[in-house]
Amino acid sequence: MPPAVPSPILRRRRLGTELRRLREAAGLTGDQVIERIGWASASKLSRLENGRSRPDPEDVRVLLELYGADDELRDELQGITSEAGDMRGWLRNYPVMTQQQRSWAELEAGCAEISEYNPVLVPGLLQTSGYARVRIVSAHEAAVQAGDPEAGDDPETEVQARLARQSLLTRSPDAPRYTAVLEEAALGHRAGPPDVLREQLVQLCELALLPNVTLHLLLRDTQIGTWYLPPTAFSVYRFADPLDPETLAIEGGFTNVMSTEANTLNRYKLVFEWLRSAALTASDTLSWLMEATGRLTEAAAASTVASGSATAPAQRRRHSGRLTER
């Protein structure tokens, strides 16, 4: 199972925020800190405060001593420093992981609550292997044909890495509370072959029955607020540790943006409430998903019957030798 604790990346951000707060409380500039400690480069402190480098425990100890942190805070931040440096240990919790999927796994680890919306796709944590494969292969082909030198990992490895993240929702006993608003278009005929869509619908029905998962379907002709149209996919993450800042992830297809800025977060949280209010209730969503699954199952059965009855006469004619080349 993925770990219930935050990822090293999140720990680095938390540590950096605390170090910056302590420096400012001590009335010190970055240049003054560098001069007093005797570090060769001012960028070293900047990287630590922005969570961009793996922290050295001795460096953190020296900074905490300079800033006059009390013993309780020192112990807490030294523990965070240890977690921030253990990337390999954290990754061992995942059977398969890639760089692209890791960025999402890092946000999901340690979450108490996740809220997601996507205007055209089923969110990654809910996708079946078939649905994920269609999405990842098509995106990979676009990157390859565009001549992108960083087209990404092998699509099948990417699929398995995405699936590795999904046990987060069934992790016991501390699975996060997960809420998603699904667009009807994400489950339409443009999204994939009928068998892929049928499998995806079945999985959504099963996930909707989990006590920590709530799904809302937004029908394609439903008005949102005063004709609001959400332009992008986004996710909001709230963490088990209340001192870890809420994080917004805006998914743009070919590029993603992360933010902890309060005004931006509040705007997207409000939009999510608009979307959830406009969508079907959780129980009506489950009914819709079950009915859609039934329609696809009936269509597949009818297609099989029609195909079988159409081929039988041809097979008989072939044996009689009267079937033309055409």
C-alpha cells in the first residue's frame, strides 16, 4: 500500500516554509544568514527554503540554532528533515512508478481529502487499466509525432504506474476522503471502445460504493451557476497534517501547475462547490452509472447475436462451394 505519510517532496516544502518563517522572525536576511554560517553560495539557502533540494540534517541543525528555535520545534523539524531525504524509501512503497505519475503520487500521499474535476476524462485515480491505456497511448503518440524529445516513459509502464497509485482509495485504515465530479462526456463514445467504456463504468459503480468515495455525474446539458464553464481539470488536496498547506493542481494536458496560494485555492474550491451542486447526487449518479452499464452490456450482446446470425449463412455457402470471391 502507498504510505500514509506525506512524500519527501511535501516534507521539503513544509521544512522550507518553516525555515523561512523562522529566519524572518529572527529578523535576518538571506545574505546575513549565509555570512554568519559561512556557506559558499546564497543559492543553498534559497533552495532549502523553496523545497528544491534534499536537506542535509547538519545544515538544518545549524540554521535552527542560529534562529533560536526551541527544543520541541527542533525535534519536529529534524524529523521532517529525515522524511524529506528518504525518497528511495518512499518509492519502495510503489511496485511501479514513473516521473509523470510520481508528481501526482507525491501530492496524494498523506492526503486526508481529495476533490477532483475533469471536463473530458475520468480522473486517474478512478481509471481502469483499459481506459488509462487509451488515454496514455494517445497522448504518447501526440508527443512522438510532434517530435517531443521528452515523450515520456513506455506507455505500458505509465499505465502500471497509474494503477499503482489507485490503492490509495482502499488503503486501510486511513484512506482519504475522495470526491470527484465526472462529466458525462468522459464516458461517451469518443472516450474509447465500447468494451473499455463498459469496464470503466463497472469500476465506477464499485468505487462509488466505498465509504470514503463520493462520485457526482455532471450531465452535459446541465447549467452551472450563472452559465459558468470550467476551463480546466483541477484537483484540491488537503493533508492529514494541518500544517501542510492545501495544494491546488491544475491539469492542462501537456503541462501542469501547482499552487498553495490562498486566493487561487479559494477560487477553485468555490468552483468545485458549484460543480458538485449542479451535478447529480451520489445516489442518482450510481443509478445513472448502473443504467449506462446495462445499456452497453445489452448493445454488446445484441451485436454478438447479429454478428453470429450474419456469418452463419456465409459459412454454409462456403462449404457448398458457391460463395463468390466478392
